[in-house]
Amino acid sequence: MKWLPLLVLIALMALVGVWIAGSLLVGPSQSPIGQPPPDLAAQAVMFPDAEGEPIHGWFVAGTKNQGAVLLLHGVRADRRAMVNRARFLHAAGYAVLLIDFQASGESPGKAITFGYREAGDVKASLRYLHQHLPGERVGIIGTSMGGAATILAEPDVDADAVVLEQVYPTIRQATEDRLAIHLGPMGPWLAPLLLSTLHLHLDIYPDQLRPIDHIGHLAMPKLLIVGDRDRDTTIAESYAMFHAAKGPKELWVVHGARHVDLYGYVGADYKVRVLDFFDNWLRKKS
């Protein structure tokens, strides 16, 4: 019995630690963005989400009838992470919209939700593109959380082709993977405890963050790009996502790639593969 107070104290400290860790994971990642790169010829734009809150971004005009692409960044990033993709897409004639998800970059928001509330930003961004570029076919590139938000936005994803990079199948698996990376084999055992704070922090449940349950409802052509050395979203999990997707679909496994900027990792090969995909599905055939 003399050890009981110490055990209680240890348990309380552990719970406080988990709560703090959860708070840090979902905390906003906001910062001033500044002016767009001068070589991109982008203009700052702002439009409302479903609740009337502003989404900030950059829009780059393209060649008429050559298509448009929405670029969606990953967790704890902002539109600047997608600038290099915007450059080669714009050079190929596409109009491009880069946004800051809610609670990221310059867009307001109380918490990062790993694709759940960001899905509303995807819908609002697509509405913006269709209103400003009527008749254009629209594609999406979503990296990590950006891809999850795209999938979770179904059935309202008004796009003609999507590129999904390194998207987690379920938040439970994503949490277990990351805990294993940082804490070793015992890390995944802490996942249920950490996930138990999700509802208290975000008012959502882990079962609402399962892109693998929704990807099969996306009817448009899909290109999934994954790294075979990715430990944040394992190759087995990526294969599961591909098998759950409905055709038309393609899978590109980038050998040697971890959970990194895949365009930065493979460079020209990425550009060729993505442009071929979009040219096939977005460019109007005569």
C-alpha cells in the first residue's frame, strides 16, 4: 500500500504527458506567408469555407482549356510546400490554386484535424476553381494530409483526376506507425491512449478518420504515389489503399523514398509521370 501514492502519481503524470502530446499534435501551424515567388506570377486570393471562415491561397492563371490543378499540402505545412509543383504545372499551361488549410499558414482555425475539417477546405477550393474557370477540367495533388482531406471530402469531390501521395489508411495506423518510429516497439501500445484524447481535443472520433473506407467511392481516375521505405505510411498500408480504390487507378512506387517530398526526391521523373497523368485526363481531346 505504501507504493500506491507513487503509482497514482506516475499514472497522473503519464495522463498529463499524453494530453500535452495530443495538444501539440493538433495545435495550429500558422505563420505569415509573405509574397508569392516572383517567377510564379501568382496572385493572393481569399475565399470562404462552408462556415464563412477565410481560406488563403495563391492562384496562378493558366492557358484556357488546358485544365487547372488544386495543390494540397501535408500536416504542419502550408502552400509554400507546393510551390515547386505549381511551377512545373504552370509551365505546362495549367492554372494552379495553392491553399493553406484551416489552422495552417495564414488560414484561421483552432486545430489541425488530419483531413477531417480540411475536407471542407477541399470542397470550397474546388467551388472557387469551378466558379472562376467555368468549363475547365480540374485535377488535385494532395500530399499526406492533403490526400486524406481529398478522400474524406467525397462524395463532393468535383474533380476530374487526383494524385494522392502517401496517404494514411486510418488514423489509428498512422498513430501506431509514428509512435513506433519515435518510441520503438512499445510505441504502438500507447496509440489507444493518445487516440482517446482525439474527441476531447477535436470533437471527432478515430473512426471518422479512415480514408481507406472512402477511397473506393472516388470515381475519377487516381494516381497513388508512395515510397517503399516510408515508415509513416508503410508500403503495406499503401498497397491496401490502392486495392481499396476503384479504377481507373495507377500506383507508382518510388523506390528508396521515405515520407518525404516525393517531387523533391525524384525530380524530373515525378514531373513526367504527373504531367502524363493529368494530360491524359484533363486535356480536352479534339
